Amino acid sequence: MIDPDLANYIGFVGMACILAAYAYQTANNRPNPFIQHGANLIGAVLLVISLTVHHNAPSMVLEACWVVIAVFGLVRAWQARGKVKA
């Protein structure tokens, strides 16, 4: 079992990752999808870890969806690598 204080710190780092990804996307005309979706994935996973200690069902569902979306974005970015856009 994770110490509740440590779980909070992990959650705050996860929150910071998601906010940083959003700020990165907003600040760049052509954000790198690996950075954007990777930061979102890391943030969501860290928040899920925190939520295993501090249970909140709606937040857990939200973060699980965020993980799926981030993985989908990373897969699409991986598939698009090397393809030239017209």
C-alpha cells in the first residue's frame, strides 16, 4: 500500500504532466504528438496510481479514458511516422 502523502505527491506530478501537455499543445502550432500524448499518458497513469489510494470512481473513469486516448494518439503518431503529408 502506498503512503497517502506519497500518493498525493504522485497525483500532483501527474496533474502537472497533463497541464504541461495541454500548455505545450496550446503554445505550439505543430506540437510533437509523442510529447503531447506521452505526457498525457504519464500524467494519467500517475493520477490512476494516486486514485488507488484516494478512491474517487468518476476521476478513475476519467483517467482510464485519458489513458486510452493517449495510447490511441501515440499509436496513430507511430503509424504516421515517416509518411509525408500533402
